[in-house]
Amino acid sequence: MNLALWIIGGLWTLYSVAAVAAMVFVPRLGRSMPACPPRVAVVVAARDEQSRIAQTVERLIAQTGVDLHLVVADDRSEDDTPEILTALSATHAGVHHERIDTLPAGWLGKCHALHRGALRAREHAPEWMLFVDADVWLSDDAVARAVGAAERSGHGHVTLLPRFSRSGGLARPGILAAMATFFVRSALCNFRVPGHQVGIGGFNLVRAEAYEAIGGHEPLRMEIVDDLYLAVLANRAGARTRVLRAPDEVEIEYGVSLRDLLAVTRKNNFAIFRYRTLVSCAALALFLVLWLGALFGPLLAHPGGWVALAGLGTTIPATLVLARGVGWKPWPALLAPLAQVILPMMLVNSMIATLREGGVRWRETHYPLADLRRGRAR
């Protein structure tokens, strides 16, 4: 038992060191711009986004240093989103409103909207395709600098780590805990370690020829984590991924509260584990051994118990570094040892909801679990 506690303490310490070191290998977005303005087609999938879509569109069409063509695929919106987009497209020649009234069988709503938007975007003969969420705020040179970074390094796919706005309460410690894991994965992606691709819906930039090579969004038609698997397929097509930090250039609303954080990740986390119940339960059991062993190790009256607790305590300085890196106050990092449990909470919440409902409800449409498993990107 004493040896096991020493191992637990060592694993937590290794995790914390890896999270801090990963920040070095996930650099900030550089300031270099392309020599000539590249043709970039931006595709946004929007559903009932009347409160945010106008700001998103205005920020996108204000991009400098690029020849930008914007298509907003309006996925069956029932609020004022269609009217807002119609007015914007009438005012701005570079904005195109692609209205979608029906969802064909065998497609997720968002994936179908991105597919339709990409088909429309081909009219621009783009060199690059950029997929962004409908609630994203971009600095006016973010797209050009991302293309510049890709061209400089020879990468065919670039994804930017955003700043999360409006996050508060216990959501911030949870997001910091998730960020530590995500930074490690991103660093491994930049080192081209197999099985560690990264794609973020807030900013997914891919060369048009690579996007065409993978068949566009056709192979992603039933993929809940389409942003991640766009990266996976692009890498298979030879478009290497570069993950960069861009907290001042990309911002999204995410995790306003812990309840909201659990809600927005409900559809995703079980999908990341490819809907494999046994694998998910094994991951949860491993976490509980590591977390509970460290938290209550000192009660076992072994010296290793204090080592295990100290190892868990190293997550505090690690997340302090992460909090500073995203411009947050330090207090959420002080809760890091306890906040680690929020990650398995998100997986449990996602798994239970998916299994109980026999699938995923997303954008007012229910997708059966059998269809999701059968339609996973391969």
C-alpha cells in the first residue's frame, strides 16, 4: 500500500509538471502576416443565435490581411436569426446566408449545416477553409496571423486555443483542470504523437485541398465531436496540425456556471470516449483511485499517504501558471485539488444522459445512440 501511495503521488506530480511544460510547447499565436492576402472561406453553423450572430459576423467581416468569403449556414433557426442574417447579407457583399429548413436523414444538424456552408463557400475557390462557432469573438487580424503561422511552419491545419469569457463560480476551477489536460494533449499533438490530434470548434483552419481530400464533412455527418475528427482526418490526409494559444485573439462564451459547464459538455464527453461504456468506466475508476488515494492517503498512516497528498497539491502551482496564462485571477487555482473531480463529473453526466435517453438531444433533435455509434468517423 505504501508503494502504491508513492506511485500516486509521483503520477500527480508528473501530471502537474507536464501541464506547465506543455505551455512552452503550445506557443502563442505569432504576429506574422501572409505576404499576399490569402483567399479564406469562413463557414459558421448557426441555430437560434439572435443574441450573438450579428456581433460574430461583424467581427469576421472586419478581418484584415485576407480575402474573406463568409457563409453562415442557418440551421432551422426559429428565432430572429434568419432576419438578422438576411439584413447582414444585404448590407455586406462578402456575407452569404445559407438557409436550411430540413435536416436529411443520417446527418447531425451542425455537421449538415457546415457541409452546406462549405459547398456554398467553394464558389470563392478558397485556399483555406475556416470553421468557427457562432458565438466566437475574433481580433481583426486573427485569421491572417493564423494563416501566416501555418504557411511559415508548413502545417495544413491550425487550431487556436481561445479565452473563455463569462466563466465564473466553480466553472473556472473546472475549466482550469480541463485546460491542464488539454495543454498536455496539445503539446503531444504539436510533437506529432499518434492519437493526439486536436481540433477546436472555435477556430478550425484547414487547407482547402486537405478538406477536399477527406471528403469534406461527409465522413463527419454523424460525428458529435466533429471539430476533433476534422483534425484527425486532415492529419491522415497529410495536413499536419499546429495548436497555438490565442487568448487575446479568440474568445468564446463557455461555462458561465458549473451547471452550465455540465450542460454544454453533456453531448461531448461520452462521444470523446466513442460511446464505449466499459472504457469510460475504467477511466473513471482509475481517476477515483488516484484522486481518493491522494486525498485520503494520510489517513492510512503510511508515509506514502502524505507523498500522495503532496503530489495532488502540485496541481495548485500548475493551475496558477495556467490561470495567469489566460488572464484569470489566481483564486480558482487554489481549488485545483478538489476541482479535479469536475472532469469525471462531466463524463459521468454525459454518459448517464446519453444512455438514459438512448442517444443525444442536440439543437432540438434527438439522435439515437445506435446511429451515433454506427456513424462515427473512422
